[in-house]
Amino acid sequence: MKTAIQIILTIAILALGYLCWESIQKPVRFKEAHQMRQEKVIERLQGIREAQRAYKSVYGEFTGSFDTLINFINNDSLRLIRMEGRLTDSMIEEGMTELKALKMGIIQRDTIYVSVKDSLFDGNFVADSLRYVPFTNKEEFEMEATTIETASGVEVPVFEAKVHNNTYLKGLDEQLIINLNEEAKAYEKYPGLKVGSLTEANNSAGNWE
């Protein structure tokens, strides 16, 4: 009888020790997985931002359509100005302007066109991947574009691309995801990752910056 009790106590102690160890390790594992996923999602959002900025430089507005943005990356070009020659300090002191130097042939400017894909991404980049949230079964980012009026009365184009914590952290500890969402709501922040804003002109900043 005594031996049986000792065995039961030993098992109980081991089980309690395991539960204590697991209670410590669970948030540690969650934090590591969260950080790893977050980095990949941010990288994708940064790619969306670069593509949107390039699109705006050509068309004067952002787009709320991934189909449009991806077609732009794959098939459109960006105009670049290449300049050869330069004004020396002595030329500037003598009153030489860039316009005069252009007319005299001292400096030259050429307009060249480069593909958006080659300019913004490497040659192996698959543009269609931009719409999909990493670590999901092809879940797509939410993306919208509009025009807002600033305090000074100027209308400016804006866009926003985002993904909720529940989407890109799916499969991790549910209670810890809930805790993360509640923390964000307590600080009146979006419970996820996003770039840009539909309510303010924030220069397409990410909420992780």
C-alpha cells in the first residue's frame, strides 16, 4: 500500500512539474512563432506598399484591386531619368544653371523605361503571391484605396492593406491570440498588421513602424 502511494505521489509530482514547465514554455513558443510569422507578413506588406507607390507614380492614384496591381507589376514600366555629366563648383559660381548646361550639352538627360517587376523585385518574384497572406491557405490581404480630404482641404489618394491576427496566426494557441487582440483593442489599435490608412494621410506607414 505504501509503495502504491509513493508511486502515485511520484506521478503527481512529475505531472505537476510538467504542467509548470509547459505553462512557461507555451508563451515562449507562441512568441517565437508570432515573431517569425509577423516578419514574413510585414515583408509581404512592404512589397504591397512599394508596388502601390510605383502605381501611384504612374497613374496618380492607388488601386484597391490586387488584379490591377499584379497586372501593373507584370506588364507596366517606370520612367527613369538618366543624367550624364554634372555642374562643377566653378560653373555654379560663374552662374551656370542646369538648364544652360543642358542647352550647351555639358550635361545630358535621357528618359529610359524599366519594367516595374525588374525595378522593384528580383527576377524570380511571383507577383501573384503579393495578394496572399503567408502561413495561410491562400487567404488574401484586405486592400482598399480611396481619396480623403486633409485638414488643409487638399484631396489626397490613400490606400490600406491589412490582415487580422486571427488570420495569419491561425493554428497557434487560441487564448494567446485572444489576449493579443484584447491588448490591441485596449490601446485602440488594429488587432493585426496593416500598411497605409483610409482615414488619414500617413505616407503609407505600417502599424509596426
